[in-house]
Amino acid sequence: MTTGNEAGLQVADVIEWLAHDPNTRVILAYIEGCRDARACARRSPPRARPASRS
């Protein structure tokens, strides 16, 4: 799934939706950036971890 230019939906919105979807068991994401880091942190499942820092 891609969020494109994030004009309508941001990556935080997609993660939140997947986290509350009863049919989703695992969320694996490669995120190059998040426009609103606080929203990403707030909406991410508790076991979400960054892969690495550059």
C-alpha cells in the first residue's frame, strides 16, 4: 500500500486503520518518512519500532 504524496491520507492514518482492523494480524511497513512524527507515534501499535536511523 502506498500513501503517495499524502494529500488526503498520511501514513499515520493508514497504520491506525490497520491497527484497528480485526482481520489484520501483522503490520509490516517500510516508512521513509512521516510528516507528523507525533501522530505516527500516537497511532502506531505498541510494538512498532524503527528499523534503523540514518
